Amino acid sequence: VTSSADSLKTSLEALAAELDAFRFRLPGHRAVKGDLERDELVTSIRQYLVPRLRDPDAPVVAVIVGPTGSGKSVLLNSLAGEAVTEVGPLRPTTRSPVVWTHRKHERRYEKGFLPELSAGNELSIAAGSDILTEQLTLVDAPDFESVYSDSRRMAEDVLAVADLCIFVASAMRYADAAAWDFLGQVRKRGLPILFVMNRLPADPQTRLTLLDDFATLLKDNDLLLEADRDLIFEITEQVVYPKHSGLPAEAVAAIRSELGLISDPALRAEVVRQSTEGAMAELIERTRAIAGEVDAETRSIAKLARGASEAYATERARAMQDLQQGSIVQLSSGQSQPYLVDELASALTRRAGNAARAAAVRWAEDDFGRGLLEIADGLWRHGSDVPEAAGEAAAEWGQRISELAVARARRGRRRRELTEGLTARVLTGADLAPQVLERLGDENIPALLQMAAQSLEISITRVMDIDQARFVSVLRRLELPEGLAERLRAHSDRVSADAGTYYR
Ligand SMILES: Nc1nc2c(ncn2[C@@H]2O[C@H](COP(=O)(O)OP(=O)(O)OP(=O)(O)O)[C@@H](O)[C@H]2O)c(=O)[nH]1
Ligand SMILES: [Mg+2]
């Protein structure tokens, strides 16, 4: 293993660690999709690229894929000349991957290769002594028909660790949507593909029509450079031998000899190179896309934070304005201090509720915000701790007013008058009683009122902040690590540079 392989391996591992260290947290399918992408890239690095770099001489892994019933398992048994994998009339038959390998390589596939499938006993290994398997391991994969099925997932898992893909279509079914979708994935991954058309009728004219049509479709889907039927391997419909659940060796001789070329070191190296280079290019592209997704998520979180903070700031500004105009509490018959302090507490609570509603309205305009409103309870109204906090803030303010009065009036009755006068004036705009004004002298009143108002500003701000903190903490739990997108880009640039050196 050369040093350029070592540094490529190191930068790949660093990228995997970075990708593996976070989760997309905003609700909705974009995060789910982002996390799936992330997992796939980590798998591709840890289960395919790094092991390949560590052990470049391990057998080439070829995965056999195709629609259910196209004859994938028949093909494998035919190549092996024995019943390696189950063939059957029930669809689907192959429920989990079957690895056909040489005895001397068997250990490689027992663990580390598709560890999740191994752990779930979902990987079977058939080891023998066929010369073909000295350089090549074949994997019979389950079908990929339905997008979210277990079999599709397993087919994709095998695809992620393969160097080569053998696509088996049948003459009855070779052009459906699931096939193109899956083949698109194979192409993105840059894997070399062998195309096989199975169960062809004997009639030469029909055969040619079918093969030409298939070749044209492959060309149209960017899977072949030329619509050339000679690039497709043909297998004629014939009796399946029950002894090995396969066809006679002649039926697959051309495929076998093509695969046998892998034993040539130069070709083998070329296949591995094409496949790893393809995987690396896809990795770099998709990592950049994920970094973009991280940026978008960071922006969304910041936007929601801004929305909430603007809603509370607006309500606070309104409260300040009302305070200026003496309309924090509505003028009413009851003007005793305890009564007004109680009214103040409910006014503060109500304003926190207004701010919460306004913030929730802002969030509801946003896809992620809507999801968060569903997950985090009670954001449409003030927090459950607000009435208590508002009660305390109002009581403290009332206390402060009494203290101001105590410092300025010696007698109990005057103190009471002054306390009530100041309270009513600040909260409701009611004039102070003329006798209070007389006793204090005009010039003291504005200073006292200002002190009382300032003290109330602090109380209002405190209650609002307590309530706004709920929105802040919902968002804080979603935050991605600082500088993550930049690091992802830097790691992928590094992989790209090291890959350039390695493949030069
Ligand atoms: N007579 C005949 N039957 C075939 C031929 N190829 C496949 N079959 C039959 O087609 C059916 C499907 O073959 P399989 O090899 O199990 O198909 P598969 O692609 O592995 O299907 P899944 O495992 O379900 O994804 C079986 O009943 C086979 O016996 C053939 O050339 N001739
Ligand atoms: Mg099968």
C-alpha cells in the first residue's frame, strides 16, 4: 500500500467521521433524506472505499441485479454449475443476498463486508473452489422492484460495495420504471455494467427485435454509448436443470469468459479503478450537496430565530409605547394598589401571549416552522410559567413603588396616597391626586414617574425574555455544529486532491 493510498484513506476516514458526527434535525422529509444520504456516504467510505484501498488485491465484487423473476439466481447457478442460490416460481425468491466466493476468500465476507446484513443473518455465503472465484466474488441480490422495500435496500447495500454490476433483464420484462430508476443509481455510482438479456425466444427475428429495442433504451438512458445489441449478453429460454437449478454451461459461456478476463491483473486493476474513481466522484459531489443542505438548514434556523425575536421585540415596543401613554392597564373603578398590581400581572401575561402568537404565526409561514409548532407543544400561547413570572415581576414593581413612596413621605396616609397615585398614573395614566402633588412640589413628580416607568420597563422585558426563551431553546436543540458546512467542503476538497494524486 503506497503512501498516496494512505493519505487518501486518511482523508476519506476524516470525511466519514465528520459526516457521521451530526444529524439533520429540522422536521420533515428533507432532513430524513439528508440523513439517508449521509448514511450512504459513510457506508460507501467505510465499507467500500477504505477496505479497497487497504486491500487492493481483494477479489472484484460483482453484484447481479435485475427485476424479480428475470433469472438472476438461475444465472449464478449456471455460472457456478451447482445450486448456490435458490431459484423458484414464487416472486420474489431471493430475499437476501447470496455471496458466491472461493474458499480462500470466504473469511473476507464473514464480517466487515455488509456488517449490518451479516449481523441480521441476512447474508448467505457459498464458498467453493471454482477458478473464476479466485479473482471474482459474485453476489446474487434481491430485486429492486419496490422503492422502500427491504429487498431494494439490500440491493442498494450490495451495490454500494460492488466493483461491477451485472444487470439481468428478461425478454418479458426489460423496460420498466423501477429498472431505469435503479440503473440510474448504478450509473451515478460510476460502476461498470454488464447487460444480460435472459429468456430470449429461439426465433432469430424476434430476438433481434428485442435486443435492438433493449440496446436503444439503454443508449437513450445513457447506459450504453451505442445502441449496439452486441454489447448485450444473450441467454436463450431453455430447460432449467433441477440438479443445479441452472442452465447448461454453454448457455452462459460468453458471460463466464468475459468475467474470467478479470483474472488478468491489468483488467482487474482497471475495473477496480473505474469503480472506486466513480464512487469517489459521487462521494465528492454528494458531500458538497450535503454541505449545501447544512447551509440551508442553518439559514432556516436563523430565519426562525429572527422571526421569534422580531415578534417579541414588536410586542415589547408596543408595551413601551403604551407605558408612555399610560395605557398598560385600562382605567377602571378599582384603583387600589393591590388591584392594579394584579391587573399589571395579567397585562404582562397577555402581552407574552400576544408575542407568542405572533412568533407562532411567523413560524407557521415556514415549512420547518410548521413542523416545529407541531412537535413543540404550546408555542401558540404564552408559556405555562409566565403567569407566575408576571405575578412576581408585577409584585416586585409594586414593592419598588412603595419604597419610592416611603423615602418621600413620612406619614402612613401620605405614603399610601403617594403609592396609589404613582401606581395609577404609571399604569393607567390617571392623574395624581392634587393634594399629593401639592405636598411633594411639582419638580419631584416627573423624576419619580420616570423612575417608576423605567422600573416597569425592566419588568416587561424580563417577562418577555422568559417567554421568548422557549422559542430559542426549541431552535438550540436543532443547531448543527459550528462551521460544519465549511469543514465538509474542506474534507471533500482534500479527498478530491488526494484522489487526484492516487489515480495519477
Ligand atoms: N424454463 C426456463 N425458466 C427460467 C429460465 N430462467 C429463469 N427461469 C425461471 O424463472 C423463474 C425465476 O428465476 P430466478 O432465477 O429465481 O429469478 P430471480 O431473478 O432470481 O428472481 P428473484 O430472486 O425473485 O429476484 C424460475 O422459476 C426459473 O426457473 C430459463 O432460461 N428457462
Ligand atoms: Mg433470485
